[in-house]
Amino acid sequence: MPKPRNRRLTATLSYLTLATLDTYLAGRTGGVARAARHVTKPLLMPTLVASTELAAGADDGKPDLLVRTTQAAQVFSWGGDLALLGRGKPSFLTGVASFFVAHLCYIGVFGTMRGRGAKLTDPGPKAAATTWLVAAPVVAYAAGREDPALRGPVAAYAGVLTTMFATSTMMDRSIPTSARRRIVAGTSLFLLSDTLLSVGKFFRKTPSPALESAVMATYTVGQWLIAEGAVGAARAAD
């Protein structure tokens, strides 16, 4: 029977391989690539959930609430991934709703690790607030040009996304530096991914294969870094 660490390595490599393949396919045009993505993309988050489980339980098999909440975020992200494989307004709004809940889960994760001295006037929260104030109205306006019903959901999603990033920058300094850095790098990439997605959907008249690949590259690496950081924080607290 494979050792836990070997199973963890296998799951991690499987996720990174799937992420690389899906990133490549996202930048390809044609029916074959799109059909292949209906296989690769739905496998991403379940594989990351398994990798997170094995990483958290590699020593004692007892993942804590922090890890479970991280996995819940991954499950809701999976729902968003599935929805965004579709086309049209219903698929888009379903994806937005699912990722909205995923970000709420991540906010819960980071909230449990918040430092006692963390303030909303710290650089991270200020940067997040500035990003929302500058970008949200512009993106909501652009979305409204496509369909006025999208303005509210897009603005709300931008709010929860930037809040997720802000809370990730407010973690307690007792948490290992490597874990904190991975999480902040992951949330930064997640924020970048959704920014690129918005550019492609609302500001471009024609699809950009390179942009599609960039969206998936930043998204998949971001999710992995958040998971690695959360597991590192949980194991340090044991």
C-alpha cells in the first residue's frame, strides 16, 4: 500500500498536470479542444480536494476545520468551473454564484487566522478597497452594456473577491511565513485571474486564446497555493 506522502505527491502532481493541460487547451480553438476541456476542467478541483486531504492528513489523518473549509471553497469552485463550461447568461450567473460562495469560505478560512493587531487600514485591505473602488464600477458598467441584469452580480462578486484578498493579508504573524506567503500569492493570482476573465468577457469583442490560457494558469496555480498555505498553517497549529 502506498505511503501517505507518496499518495500526496501523486495527487499533487496529478493536479499540476491537469492544470497544465487545461491551461493549454484553454488557449486552443476548435471543437476538439473544447470537448477535451469537458474532461480536464471538471477534474481539477476534485483532484485538488484529494491533494489537500492527503497533505493535511499526512501525519495524523485528522484535518481540522480550517482544512475542511478550504476544501469547501474548492468544492464550490468546482461548481463554478462546471457552470462556466457552459455558455450564456444562466451559466455565467451560476458560475458567479458558486465562486461567490467559494470566496465566502476562503474569507472564513483567513478570518480564523486573523492577527489580533490587524487593521482595515493596513496596506493589504487598503489595496483591496482601492482595487474595488476603481475596478468594480468600470467592470459593472461594461457588464451592464452586455446585459443590465449583470451589473449587480458583477459588482457584488468584485466585492467578495477583493474582501477575500484583503483578509488573506491580515493573518497572524505566528503562522509560518511560508504559509502566509503562499496564501497571499494564491489570492493575488486568483484576483488576477478573475480580472483577466473580466477583460476577456466584457472588454474584448473577439476571444483571445492567450488570455484564456492566462486565466486558467493564474486560477489553477492560485488555488493550489492557497491550499498549500492553508495546510501549512493548520499543521503548524497542531
